[in-house]
Amino acid sequence: MKIFNDLLKYNGKYSRKSLIIFVFLIFIISVGVYIVVDKESHERALQVFDSSLIFLATLIGVTTVDKKLASKNNKDE
């Protein structure tokens, strides 16, 4: 359970961005499994998968930059 606390909490509180990342990661994995299992995957399922990966990568990048800026501001004070 320590890994969930490390991943989902920031300064002792649950981070909304981290929770969204966690839920979206589960969603992307389930869509990926659906695409692999279903032999007749539709093009729209692949588009949803690709768009979700782009959204997830962007959200992870924004979260990382936000945490780095917050830690940099705390060092300056």
C-alpha cells in the first residue's frame, strides 16, 4: 500500500491529477486488452486508444513540471 500512497499523494493529500492518471491508466489498459482480444478491432477503438495515450502523457508531463516548480519554489523560500 506504500506504493499507492507514494503515487497518489502529494504533501500528504490525494492529488486530483494523480487520481485521474491512475484511473485513466486502468482505462487505457482495458481498451488495449479489448483491442488485442477482439480480432475485428475497429479503427475508432484504435483512435480512442491513441488519443488516451496522448492525454495521459500530457497529464503526466504537466504533473511532473508542476511538482518540480513547487519544489523549486519551496527551496527559494
